[in-house]
Amino acid sequence: MSGLLNGKVALITGGGSGIGAAIAKRFVAEGAKIVITGRRMEALAETVSAIPEGSVLPFAGDVRNPDDAKAMVDATVKFGGKIDILVNNAGIDPSGNVVDVSIEQWKSVLETNLYGPFYTMKYAIPFMVDAGGGSIVNIASLAGLRRIPAMPAYCSSKSGLIGLSQSVALDFGKDNIRCNVVCPGATRTAMLENSMQGLANSLGTDITGALDYMTRFNPLAHAATTDQITGAVVFFAGDDSAMITGTVLPVDSGACVVDPNGAALSGRAWGAD
């Protein structure tokens, strides 16, 4: 790696699996010291085992709890002496339309995906202000820009996170604090694979086949690996993006430019030219 984050100290929520774990490994490879958080210490320990000793601190906590969020930030400052980068990645995605989703699930999604980033930013930004700046990268979703059937809680939380991020960019640019958003599209994580099982069953195929079917109209026509999301996050976290804030970047194999109805009509599908 090229040391794009040499000397930086970062807090990464949801760092025990999926995109968060991939970000953690990439950040350390680029020279950062990191704190990773999540509700399950065993998942965090698995990520830590793949990272050089001394570069990472696992911290078990729940971003839905403001006291835990403050403790995460405090632990990062204690571990690294400062906090240069905050990556809000923790998220959940239970399904159910507004009639079917329980009130408890609705609250849990909003508390995890939107309130959690609010809490961590609330407590991290004062340290960044005192240090003369920082970079916040919030992991939203293509679902924050488009809509997924029967997932209003997830879509609402990710749309809200985009709006919150741009408000932070506006309010704290004067303090040299940048806040940008990465919106992954279909990315092969355990969370997505669990969501895809119903489609796989209905198609009579496996998860790979279901992902190929789902992404068949995209210009790049395949789901991302978690490692393919990390480059955008490193870019926003590092100094190469010093003049970029409030930006929303889809990393989605081109899904956001496609009219799926038109693509189907034109014959763009498996094996079609």
C-alpha cells in the first residue's frame, strides 16, 4: 500500500465483519491506527487477528447507546492520542413494509443507522475541532438514493444519513472538518447473502446466481466485494480529498444510472449483448 493514511487515527463502527472489517484492514495497510467497534467482541477479535499487533483496538459497544458512542470516541483518543477519521459503518437492514414492520424494528433501524452516526459525530467533532480538522466518512447505501421494496426503515435511515452528513459538512467546514458519504450498491457481505436467500430459492439457484440475476442490468453487471468499497473510503478519509466535502459517492457497479425497465426492454440480461 502507499501509506495514504500514515499517522492518522480512525474510529470505525461496525468493524467486525463485512465492509467495516475490510475498511479496517485497508486503513491499517495504509498506515492508520484504528479502533473498531461492534456489539460482538468475538467478531471484532476475528478482524483484529488479521491486523498487525499494536495497530488496532477492539471496543465492544452499541452505537444506539449514546454513552457507548461517547466511550468509543474517548477510547480512540486514548489509544491514538487524537481522532482524525470517523467512519460510521454500523448498520442493520430488516425488511417489512410500513404495515408489516414492527415499531420495535423501525426504531432499531433508525437508532442504529441514523442515531448512531449522530451520536459518534456529536462526540468526535469537538476533538477534531480542537485538533484543527478531520474527516468523517458515513457509509450509507444506494438505498439512500433509490428505494427497495418492503424496506422503508432501511431506506429512510440511509436517506436521513445523507442529509445529516451534508448538514455536518455545511456546519463544520469552517473548522476544516469534512463529511462525505459512500453509498455501496450490492456488496457481497453476510448481511446481503442472508437477504438474498429468498430470491435464490425462488430462482432455483445459489447466492452467486441470485446476485448475478440482481445485478444483470448494471453496467459492470456484478456485485462488489467488500475490498472494492474500501478505495472510496480511503480517498475520502485521506488528504487527497482535502477539498471535497458534502459529496455522495455511489459505489454500485453503475446501478444508479440504469433504467431497469428500459434495460429489460432492450434485452440487456444474462448472455445478452
